[in-house]
Amino acid sequence: MIKFGTDGWRAVIAEDFTFENVKIVAQAVADYLNKTKKGQNKVIIGYDCRFLSGEFAQAAALVLAANNIKAVLSDTNVPTPTVSFHCRYHKYDLGIMITASHNPAQFNGFKIKTKEGGSADKTITDKVEKLLHKSKVCSMNKEEAIKKKRLEIKDLTSPQIQFLKKFVDLKSIRKLKLRVLIDTMYGAGVGFIDKILGDGNIKIDYIHNEYNPSFAGIHPEPVDTYLQELINKVKKGNYDLGLALDGDADRLAMVDSKGNFINAQVLLPLLSIHMVKNRKAKGGLGKTVVGSNVIDDVALSLGIACYETKVGFKYLSNLFKEHLIFVGGEEAGGIGFEGYIPERDGSLAFLMVLEMIAKEKKSFDKLLTQFYKRYGRWFYDRTAVSVHSLKRGLDSLKLPSQLFGKKIERVNKMDGIKMITKDYWLMLRASGTEPIVRIYAEAKSKRQAHRLIGLGKKMIHGL
């Protein structure tokens, strides 16, 4: 089955994600483009480090080429933001990225990026889906496609790296004397940050930076469950901080010098403060419905609007396109910035953290301490339950009036079911990328957040 979810179509390799189905999707994309715009369209195509990603990308490119669309294919694996960057700044009609992002190794995926560089929303993906199987799949030989100038294979990262060197205050960053450990999680972010920083005082070491399409059996997702090696090595190796990038390098998480895991629920508001204070940013702050309460508190203290969307960066992308926000992020680690692309980028988010450290002239640990002192600590947790074990959907769930003795003051059904009390919240939501129901919770203590997750599991298993 081919179905676009929160961010693209994802499926298990050799089951639904096959060369035949990739070509069917590529043909639908070609039909969509040729119906939308007369004349030759131009599409940029990238791919990550997953099994056969490069071959899947080439198969899609040759279908586009056979449909008189100029396909520009990366000469190596690249981060997803690289495709978005070229869409926005080099006049492509669409972008395709072959990746399943943070999903387990058995998955691959097909993401569509708009000409503005954002994730394609339902107005586009619904049209593509309706065109599936409507036309006979056309393809052509690689050598013929190159000869007819319908296929070009080129380096995509150099222009993006030059842009990012100017986007951040590289001169200040290069003065920092830091030891950093980066976990690329066997993904496409290997060496990317090094190329931007160049010579300087920051010493970077890597783990999990070799090619391994099985991801050594873990999910390439920057959550603490899969980052114990990074956490331990940062703590024992006297590093100033650690960074983790997901499989296609559009999400991040960090570790402070003591080995504490720091996710985007803290990084987003922290960077918002930096951007208002040191970059004089104007506009609002964007978060998804599973974003931390502290994000709202920071927006209030800064005197700026805080916009809330459904889960999925494509909704935040629309806020960027409408020039409503200067920064936006999601709980899973994706953060985007105005003036770049309306999309998340884990590498740039890390560079912005370095810029913040340089401008504030304080260590990452010190900045975190100050942040917690002013805004307090919120503890966030999440887990997932397979949908195969459910007899009924979330809509049939009978909601309680209380959560551990606290009255549920509000229920948010923007995207799933979020039960909100004065002191904490619990949310249940069907994933748009995997066959699971996600359970989210936030409270003033780790114990309470964990208890809420347990309660959520009981509610789900009752369905």
C-alpha cells in the first residue's frame, strides 16, 4: 500500500517499499508536475545511507527523465535539508528525498519537498496519491538520460555549506575552545559540520560515523534510549558537549558535559531566547501540540506569539512561509529558522547552539542552569504501542475526568487526544509514519511523567 503520512511515504523494504512501487510514485509525481506546469520541470533528488537508497533514488530519477523532467541526482548520500535548500535557492519545481528518517533499518521512504523548500502538505500529496496507477510507468536508460540532458549527477552539499558559513557567526564560533563528540547514528550527517567549521579551536570526535545500513540494530533516532554510548563517552571523556543527529540529519539532541540528555523541548526555547536577544529576531515562535509547556512560558516572557500546530514539520513550514515565526520546532528534535529554509535542520540547530555559547560567553552547562533557574524544570517522556494489538481506535476511548487526582481542565483534539491538568498533561496519538500509537506526557518530575506514560498504556490496552 502506498500512502503518504506525516512526512512522506514510508514502508518496509522489499514488502511495500520496492523498486516497482518507487517507480509508481515517481510516475505519479511526474504526472502531477506535468499537469501543474507546462514546459520542462526540474527536480532535485537526494538519498540517505539506508539499504539501496541510492539505487531507489536513481530509479525515481530515470522515471522523471522519461517523462521529460530534468532530474538532478546527488552524487552521494546527503542530509534531507540539502534537498530542501536546493529547492528554495536553485529554482527546482520539487524535491525528492529517499529516506525513512528515524525509522528502523527495515524501512525506507519517499519524501516530497516543495519549491519553497518545505515538506509537501496534503494539498500536494493527496494529488500525487490520486495519480498513482493512473499512467503506465515510463523509465529510460541512465546513459541515454544523461546524453539527452534529462539526468545530471552532481555534488549538492558545497552550495549549502557556503550558505551556512554566512548564516551563522562563524568568526565567533571558531574562537570557542570546545571538545565535542558527535553521534551521527550511521546517518547522512557524517562530516557535514566539520566542513562548515573548518579550522578553529573546536575539536570534534565522532562515533557511529561509518556506513552501516542496519544502524547496528538501533533506530537512528536522537532519543536517550539509543544514545547511551554517546552519554557515557561525553561524561567519561571530558567533553564539553555531545550532539546526536538522526538518520537523515534533520533532527538533533544534545548532551551536556555531565552526560545529561537535552532534547528539543529545551533547545527550542533556549535558542528562541538567543535569537531575540542576540539576533534581534522579530515574529513568533512555533511548536507542535506535543511541545513542552516551557515553550509557551518562554514566548510569554519574550513578549512574542506562540503558534501551535499538529504534529509534523510541514505544519510549521506553513508558518514560516507565512512569515509568522522566526523559529519553530517539534518535540522529536527538528528545529527550523527563518531566513534559511522552512524546514528543520539538525546541523544548523547545533551551529546555532555554538553561536549562542559564543555570544553569551558562557558554557552550555551554565546556560542550561540559568534557563532552569528562571523557567523551572519540565520532564517529558514518550513511548509507543503497536496498533496491531488494538481492537478499536482512539475515537472510541472513554476519557477520565482526572489524571492521578488532578482534574482534567482541557482536552485538546487538534491531533490525537491531549488531556491537560494544571500540573501535567498526557497525550495519545496515532503515528503518521509508523503503525503505532504514541503516548506523550510532561510533568514537573521524571517520576510523574513516567507514571503518566504507564497510565496512557493502560488506557490504550483497554481499547
